[in-house]
Amino acid sequence: MKKFNLHKTLLLLCLLLLIISLTMIFTKNYPVAGFLLISLFVVLSFAVRGFEAFKGLSFTMWMFAAVSAAMFFPQLFVQWGNFKTSVLIVPLLQIIMFGMGSQMSFEDFAGLIKMPKGVLVGFFGHYLIMPITAVIIVHILKLPPEIAAGVILIGCVPNGLASNVMSLLCNANLVLAVTVSAVTTIAGPFITPFLMKVIGGQYVEINVWAMMMDIIKMMIFPIIAGFIFNLINSGKLSPRKRNMQLLYYAITILLANLIHWYVYQTGFTGYLLVSLKTLAMWIVAPVILGMLFRYYFKGDTKVQKQILSMLSMVGIAVIVTVITAAGQESLLTVGGVLLLVVTIQNLLGYVLGYNAGRLFRLPKRDCRTLAFEVSMSNGGLASGLAMTIGNIATVGLAPAIYGPLMNVTGSTIASYWRTKPIDPNEKHGDRKSKKAVEEKKDN
């Protein structure tokens, strides 16, 4: 008697749900079709866990379930009474960035010294390849202005933590991945507003200084808080080094608030009040939280990662759901074209990122890393910026689609590369190095 396989049975159930849901769509029974599609992706999220190559897509299936719910029942996710759900986007993004920062430290920048060429190729590759490809695509397809701005915004934001996960999955250069992500993130508040003003300003109005402050609030401050939380919870550094780092972070926040003073013309008193508030929120609170975690969980970073990862995943799902629900009408109009656009943008990022590494004669392992670092952008930050620009239902659509899409394509590429290990004797991916390896074997 054959052993019962739950996950294969779930796949068959998914196929049945797909057939029925498509039938409901063709007969215009949309409420039932929506319920069936949501069920399909929920079941599929459990089914893929039974397959090593695809279990990383489980969360992505939950994302598709959330998107389906938002598309078929948008009224449930746009507004609850007098409360507009778009208000949740920035706080949730800050939680996600806090989680990202809690898994980072000063040591992540060590790769800049150890492998400067790879970091520079990744840095300039991300901030040149992605914006340029976005501009070319929207120009050729002549997208509506605010939709085009969203595509360009995806190309201008730094990359996110997902790129590091993909490098880990395919045994690429994780140190290089983490370093490139850290460097592009720190540079984001300065480069992203400049790029958006230069190449996106023709589609939507961009205030460079205001966007810079928005990025600092949504990304840099929460990441600093994550650094501090990790610093206190891990308890690895001596009190002197720990206090010095806390001082550096406090000075960084005080300097950043000078931009707030300039943008909002708060005066010195207003600057002091804002600084006290931000120091309490992003310095004092994470210190207390880190101490509580260290006391109750004895410095167990696994528990920390599990809790913060869960919060991040829920946050991403809610952000995508809210944006999709708000932009449902626009998606019904340009959804197919927009999906094609971001798919092309994403795939070009992988191809050009990989070949940028080849062009500079980097090892294949580094080239694989750069493919992810160039193409995989911080969709959450792009969504938050779309809201601050004031066009979440249009500018925010490309980021909402790009996030889940890049996780699917990234996981697929990472799974494939994992089955294609790199020859340890081949230090570089160019023809010359291959020839040298062959000559060495012959001798």
C-alpha cells in the first residue's frame, strides 16, 4: 500500500480549486471566485512546504491570498468606519525596518574593506541599472504618469533583506550580500530622493528634502533602533564599546533632525522637542526592549528572529493588501500591463546584475550574489514613499506587485543555482580562468 502523501494531495486540491475558481470568473460569479482563489493560495502555502525546492514560497502564497482578498473584496481593507487603513503603512514599515536592523550590526560593513570591488559593483549596479531600466521601460510603453512614477520609484529605492535570503539559499557570497544591502540602505536617504527628482520628477512632484526626511523616519531611525536592540540583547560588546555605539547613534539622530528643522521650519524649540521624541522612541525604547528580551529569553537570538520575522511578514502582507485594495480600480485597468512591466524590470535586474559582476571579472559566486542585490528592491520602502507622495492608489501599485513577484522569481533562481554548485577551483567566471583551470588539470 502506498504511503499517503499530504502535500501531493493538497496540490491536487489546489488544481481543483483553480479550475472551479476560473469557472466562477468566466460566469462572472466574482464573490465565489474570490473566496475560492483565497482558499487556493492558503492551501498552496501549506502544500509547497512538502517540497524542499519550493518551501521558501510558502509566505509568497500567503501574499497572493492577501492580494486576492484585496482585489475581490476591497471594501474590507480600505476603510473601517472613519479609520483609513493607509495610516498603518508607515508604522508597519518601521516595524519591518526595525526587524531588518535587529539582524545587522557594525560588523556587516566589514565586507566593504574585504571585498571593495564587489561592493562597489553591487552599489553602483543597483543605483544605475534599476533606475535606467525603469526609465527605458516606462518611456517605451508610455505608461500613465503616476503608474510610471511607481515603476521608477521601485528602481530608485535601496535593496532589501530578501536579497540576502536568496544568496543564503543558493550558497552565494552572503558576506557580500549583507554588505551591499547595508551600504545601499545607508545611502538611500540621499540617493533615492535625488534620483526620483531627476528621472521621476516629470511624472509626480518630488520634494527632495522632504523625501529624504521621510526615508530617514521610515528606514534609518528604525534600523538604528534595531542595531541598538541587537546590541543590548546580544550583550557581546564591553560596556565601553556599547556606550560609544549608543553615543554615535544618538548623534546620528540629532544630525538627521536638522533636516526636519529645515524642511518644516520648526525653529530651535521645535527641533529640541522632535529630537527628544525621536531619542526616546529610537534609542531609549529599543534599549529597554533589548534588556527585557535579554532578561526573559537569556539572549536567545533565535527567539528574537522568530518574533521579528513573524511581525515583518505580517507587516508586509498588510501593506500589500492595503495598497492593492486602494488601487483596485487602477489595477483592473492597467494590471496586466503593469505585471508585465515589473516582470521585465525584475528579470533585467537579475541578468544585468549578474553580468556586471562578469564584466568586472568577479567570481561566479559573487556574480550570483550581485544578481539578487541589483534586482531585489525594498518594495516596502517604495510603498511607504508612495503614500507620503500622496498617490498610494497609483504610485503604490508597482511596489505592491514587485514585492511578491521578486520573491517568486528570486526563490526560483536561487533553487536552480543551488542545484548547480560552483567549481571551487574556478575563482573567476571568465573564459581565461576556465582555460587556466583546464590547463592545470592537464598538467
